[in-house]
Amino acid sequence: MALEKEERIVIPDENGEEHLFEVLFTFDVDQTGQSYIAVVPAEQKEGDEVEVFAFRYEEKGNEEDDLALFQIESEEEWDMVEEMLNTLTDEDLA
């Protein structure tokens, strides 16, 4: 599901430094019950190559922005996320 409004989230790196990201899209996989999010750095300069980051996520609490992010580790998950990204990119270009 593509998001209608621009959303931003803060993600800490391995050193605890916080970085601001824009959410590209989120989607759920019915077969596994897993949810995924794709983000890009908010501070990216115009004309730079866009680096997309993807995570599996779980909502931790009642708050909409209270998420637990998990790195995608399996090749099957990466393939699925890339396929979804390509599908959404193709739809945007059409």
C-alpha cells in the first residue's frame, strides 16, 4: 500500500545516532503475516542516487508511530521487497 501523505520516521544507527527518513511505502504479506517498510534518507540532495532501505516491522504499542524495525536477512524476503518496489516504481512511471 502506497502512502498518501509524506511520512517521516527517525531511525537510530548502530552508534545510536538518529537519522531522519522519508517513508516510501509499507506493505503486508498475507501469507506470512509480516509487514515491511521502505524508506529513503530525508536529507538526500537533489540529483543524488537514491538509496532505499527496507525493514520488516512490528507495531509495538497503541501509538501509530511506535514501531520495532528488524533487518531483512533472508534472500527470499529481499526478493519480495525488491519486487514490490519495482512494481510501485513502474506504477509511478506509468
